[in-house]
Amino acid sequence: MKAIVQDAYGSTETLRLRDVERPRTGDQEVLVAVRAAAVDPGVLIFMVGRPYLVRLAAGLRRPRVPVRGRDLAGVVTEVGARVTRFRPGDEVYGTSLRGSYAEFTATHQKRLAHKPANLSFAQAAAMPVSGMTALRAVRDSGQVRPGHRVLVIGASGGVGAHAVQIAKAYGASVTGVCAPEKTEFVRSLGADDVLDYTRAEIDRDGPVHDVVIDTGGNRPLSLLRRALTPRGTLAMVGGDWTKGPLLGGYGRQIFGAPLLSTVLRQRLRAVSAVERTEDLDELSDLVGSGALIPPVDRSYPLTEAAAALRHFTDGRPAGKVVITVDPHDA
């Protein structure tokens, strides 16, 4: 099969389209013919091997898994002996630890769900990592309830665009923070208000938000807290991985937030990265109800995966960047 392979950490220049062996499936694994995959910050982090802490999981000197990509949508072609939820021919979406920028990938059945019938493969591939992260930020870390005021920082990005829609579905009033050229896009997601960060800072309205969801960047905790009510919750998703070689922009979650949380009434939480069928099923329900539409900014064919990653980094996409294996899914 053809796949986007990387033999050494580095920029997109290290990526190669090569023929590699098709993965074998374990007893609880499913082989999926990939129709589309998506780009997320984790792909870039594992591509460059920074911050350096990720190499403990990814491989100290070179990527342990050479094929890039996590999000996927496609068609089941084989199932392991103990797989009970899927059969060949099923259209599925989810994540893979074997790499999804390939014609085929194998993944555990607990990382997959049936693809919503009203989504294209490209739309479905845009949803797993960003959608599950946004769901955990809204539902678990933020504990958003009807009537809450929610501020989503980075509302035009992959996680942010999902978080705006999910928070609205949970009954919240949502303000999205984004660049001026993305304001109409964020409003189209259902945001009640949009804050242009080039004109005002996130504490523009004072301490009025019950939940602040920070999907990136590196704003200091003191500034983020000024936008929260006295008993509000800050849910932090990722960080600016380009800031510093060891921890990147994750120092707030690792050190600052846990220490401050011991003495504050405000809740400062790092959003955990868990990928499971139950969360995919809830996202599918939101899609089925019309409350959630995965936003796709642009699609690239598998042969142009490096260009897709560069656009994700430099092109300021509105929503997700998707890589399609079948040209009909572009």
C-alpha cells in the first residue's frame, strides 16, 4: 500500500510517499481502507519530535511509527477474531495509532464508530481528535450547563469550531475569540458573540464567563482567570508547542494550573486526551440532531500531504484540513 512515511524527525521535507507493507490486524483490531484523514497539532508534534518529552512515547531517535496521521474515515475490509461491533463493508470513523495517511490502517475496535450517514468521508475524518477533545472540554472539564456563559479561545480552529457548536448544543451562550477575517465563520458556527483579538483582549467584558475554553496559544493564567467568574472553570487544550524545546507551551497545565488550583475557588483544568467509541457515538448523535457539522477548510490528496501540513501551520485554516485517499472524497 502507499503511505506517507517519515524515517527521521524534522519538517515536512522529511515526509515521503512510499510503498509499505499493509498492516496486520490483531484479534480486536479492524483493517480500514482509508478514504480520508485529517491534520491536527499532534501530527506536527510527532513529525518534528518537539517538545522533546513526546519522544518518550514516539521514539527517542526516530519515529517508532513511521506513518503519520491519527484521524480517519473509511470502509472496514477485515476484522479480527474478537471484533463484535463491525464487519467488512461498514463505513467507520475514528483514530489509529498505526498512522492514517495511508491507503489502509489497522486500529482497535474501541477507537472506531459507525460513520454518520449524512457526513462525507472528509467531514467524518475531520471530527475524531478535535471533536472528542472539544467534547471533553465542554462536558467533562467545563461541565457546561444550560445558561452558562462560555468563552472559546481559538474558535475558528479544529477544536474551537467543534467546541462552539457543542457548547451551544449544551445550552450555553458562547463567545468565540478569533482573528478578524474569521468572525463570520465563527458566527456561522452558532456563536452568540465574537471577540476580535486584534482589537480587544479576552478580559474585555470582565469576569463574566462560567467557562473559558483555551484551545491553544500561550496566554498567562492570570489573564485567562480575569475572564472567569469567581467560581468559573478554565479548560486548557494543548498549548503552543513551538514555545520551548522541552515542554513547549504546556508548562501552564503541568505546573501552573495544579499549583493555583489548590488555593483558588476557580477550577483550572487540563483537558485529558482520551479516544474512545463512547465519545465518538455522542458526537454522532450531535451530528444526527443537526447540532454539529464538522467544518472542513480544505482538502488535499494523499500525494500532497506535506502541503496539507504546511497549510495547517501557515494558512490559518477555518476548521479542519483534510487529506483524502480517494479523489471522490475531496
